[in-house]
Amino acid sequence: MPNYILATFDKNKTPPVIAINSGSGFAYLTVNDKTGNDQVDFAALAKKYGLGDPDSKFTLFGYNKDGTANKDYFPWQEINFSSLDPTIRGKYVLVTGQMLDSYTIQAIRNRVILVGPEDTIENAIQGLLVKDGQFILGGRGGTDQAGTLQPVPGGSVGWREYEELSKNKYKPDYIDVFNFAFRAEAEEEAGVKNIENIRLMGIFNQVTKHVNRQWLFKGEPRENIDTIMGNIQDGISFYQQQLAQGKTGREAKLSLRDSGHPIDAWENSDAWSFSYDGDTLLRLLADGHWTNPRGVKMNLIGSLPADLYIAGWVDFGDEFQKEADKLEFVKREVVWPE
């Protein structure tokens, strides 16, 4: 199935202003899914979505099918900043957010709850770290779509971060939690603490293995690409060493957090640099995979084709877009106005 491009943003124009209004309550939850103080009852949701049932359609991240904690993973219990499709109005991107818990996100991802891209869905960021004509892609670690080629960084947009920003740093109407998420994920996955020239390149709905809304950012790190690659590889090596010493995945991740390496380096099993030019992006799109230096064929993770399409169109122009359109893997719904 295609990814649906909602908007692209001209690199020669002033970046759009993301204006956020927070909605009320949790998406998809009922009174039985919450505690008395209106917080998520994760235990109730686990039962609701089939945790502990060996015949259930999926296992929540961090648990086994019998309901016990998986020794290799942390139970993922977070609140995401979800939304309906943003509205493009002049220089503004208008977003109405709503809380979405991580158990429901997993249920949506695995089609236990059936929603479409027009519904309230998870927001996530995708990032391109570009320096001196190079950018980074990683091999996905973990178990979900493991071994696919993915952007570095990438991750969910947190509701807690939105609330903190609204209290402390920005005017309530103009809280760019998406930009914040890009910066945070870049530090957690790649150890990048300083990024300049950050731009929102585009927004798309992912309708592949997962259903969510992706916000693609590009930024220029102060560190060179080789230094960043070294940060990632050192973190991956440290994590693998902890596993080799007999630690569980959970214990190895805790050690990683205390090590000074990027705390989420484990999310990639490896990382590589690529030339940031139209020909490279088109070749990845056309092939739909990449063979790494060890001779292993790696498919593109579901969101990566839309990332490459948007980046190529924005940075390399209409000729890139015309060639990419021949591949027919994306559909455009709304384009940033001229």
C-alpha cells in the first residue's frame, strides 16, 4: 500500500509555523480503560488487547504471550501526541492533538484496532542528518521489522514533552513539539547534541505495515558524519558486548543508558553513510532495497520511501519528482501552496 503525502515545504520559503491546540482526553479509551484519577490503566488494556492469551493476534512490546514481562525488553508504557490530519492554512500547519497510549498504538499497528489514516493516529518524526553531502541510514534493531533500512533518527512524539514545552518554553499556540522530538531522537540514537538549519520537509501518512503520521525533518549536525557514525557504532558495540557477557536485553539497555553512549543506539544493528544527492535517493527508491558491505540485502522500512521521495523533491526539484513518480509508490493528497 502507498504512503500518502500530505504536504511538502519549499526549501526556498520561510519554514511553516506549527500551531498546536491540545484536544481533550485519550483517543479510543473508555472509562473502563482508565484509573480513578483518569490515568491509563495499562493492566486493563493488556487484558483488553489479548495479553496473556496464547491465541491473541500479537504480543504487546515488552511482554510474552502469557502476560509475563519479556526479559529482553522494557514494557513500552508512554503517552503519545496523536492527531487528526493537520490543516494547511497559509504559513501555518494547524494541529489538534490528543493523547494516545502506547498499548493502543501497538494495537493499531497490529490491526487489532482498525483505523484509517483519516482517523486520530500516532505522530512520529523521521530525521535526515545531512552534513557535507552525506546522510545516515541504519539497520533496524529489535524485533519489529528487524534488518530493514531506516532513517536515523526516528521515533514517537511524546505528550509529556508537549506539556513541558507548553509550560516552560513557548507560547501555548506555537509549541513545536515535533522539532523538539527530532532533536531528542537525534541525541538518543546518534549522540548528536547540536543541530543547525532544521527544516520541516514534509508530512505523510504511513499506510504500510504500520499506520501512523510521519513528520520529516532535515538538519545539519555540527559534528561530521564520521564522528556521528562512530558514536552510533560505539553504542551498538557496547550493547552487544553486554549481551555477550550474559546480560538480558533489558539489563544491557540499562547499562547503555549509564555508559555515556547514545542511549538508544540499540535501535540500530549497524549504520552507514550515503551520498545525499538525487541519483542516490532515486536508486534506493527504484531498487526498494540496498545490499550492505557484508552482502546482506536490506529492504527499505515502510516509511523510508516517502522520506526519500519528499527529500528528493524538496532538495532536488521537479525533475527528481517526475522520475520518482514513475515508481508509483506514493500518492499526493495536499501539496504546500505555491
